[in-house]
Amino acid sequence: MADQRHSKHAAPRTIRRKRRTLSAWAVLPTVGMLTVAGAAGAAVFHDGTPVTSETLATAKAQAAPSKDLFAASASRGQAPAAVSRSAERPPVPNVAAVEEKIAGLRYATTDIEVHADAKSGSPVLATVGYGDSVDITGETNGKWAQIMHNDLPRWVEADKISAEEPLGTAPCASGSGVENGLLPDTIKVHRAVCAKFPSIVSYGGIAGRGEHATGHSLDIMVSSDLGNEIASYLQENRAELGVEYLIWRQRIWRPATSGAWRGMSDRGGATANHMDHVHVTVYGNAATR
């Protein structure tokens, strides 16, 4: 008999593949220990509670991650709960109480730092610029003066504020058009003279000649003896305003070379001889505060 083990016509072997059957309980979420009891496949939780559709739903709800406040409110048909951020903001001061604390007005004589407390090492909350005004409460603590900043009591160094407004800070009531193109010191001169002598309403600024072309000079139009007072005022405050020299009524005053007025040659007319205006030339940006 022929050996059929190597025959091409040997009957093929039938390969049986086992099916993996998943029990219905295998898909349950793991909530405690499940005990399978009996051939019928009955199951109970580890605490002895029979598994029913109701207990299964309860177990799933307990196992699910808790929803946030907004989601929970929405699921119940309610509007999302409002979240208050009032704790993030300082309380709004009572306006009447703030006004009651104010005892006067002062001006910054230089750029000053606003401190939270009357201590050099306390936090700096803001800076008040030169010439800006602050409300004071009248309270002091050593070298410190209390001010109201953003409607709250704060502290600044007392020697850096003054009851008088610094020269050359307030804009001119008659207008500032002449200041176009002028240098900082020239603008200070204009504003200082305008505040001190409000009757003067005519000035000469940028022009196409000499120091007027560069913004270093200002002409204060006056022909009366009031010009003497204006010239004296500028002499007294030359450092605060950055004045280099003055020309008035055919005389020149230049403190860098002489402390006295000196005569000038006749230039042939009232305007050329500065009989109808006080001429001021400044350094540019050298004014001291």
C-alpha cells in the first residue's frame, strides 16, 4: 500500500478556531468586586446587592467623573452659576469719604514716586510727573506726606511737592500755537511769562532767521515799562527756565559774560533795537526744576 503521508491528494486537515465569547457582564465598569454565582450567570456586587438594570445605572453614575459647576447646571436646565471676581479687585472707595480727606492741592517739583506706605522700601505704585498736581490729606509721617492717588491714601516725599505750581508747566490760557517748533526751555519761558503776565497775549516764535529758526528764542511783545518787570522776572528765574540771555530796549544781558546790562549799537528801528519786545534766548533743554 502506498504511503499517503506525502501524497498531493491527502485530505486537508480541518483547523478549528475557537471563538472568544464575551460575557455580557465583562463590559460592566469595574465598580467594586463582581461575584459570579451559579450556572445561570447571576451576579451580585461585593456587598451582596443583585445586579439589575437600576443598580447598573447607579453604578455607572457613581463611577463617572463629576461634572463642573457649569455643566451640572446646564444638565439640570439651569443657567450657569455666576462666578464672582470681586475678590480680585480692591473695594471702590466712597467718594464722599475721599473728598472729606482732601485738605489741599500740591504740585510735584520733580518726578516723584508714589509709595504704598511712608517707608523708602515700600512698593512704588506710580510716578507723578514734574508739574503735575496731587491732592493732599494734610497728614505727615517724618519726611513723608500723604496724598490721595486713585482715590486711595498713598505717600510721597514731602520736600518734592509745593503749594506753588512750578514755572513753565501750565499751558498758556491765550493759546499755545506759538510753541510749535520751540525747544523745551523756550516753551517753559512762554508758559511762565503767560502765567505771570496774563495781559501779554502776543509772542513771536519760529522765524526764518538766527536762533528763532532753531526754536531757541521767543519774542515777548511789549513796549511799555511792563517789559522791565518781565525782564527782571526772567533774570530771577533764569536757572529754572534755562535762559541764556535777554535783549530789551537796545541792551543785552548775558550772565555768562557779565552780570550787568550792556548797551548795543543802533540797528535802525524800534523792532531791530528791541524797543517793542523782550527777546529771550534759551539753552534748549537746560532748565533746572
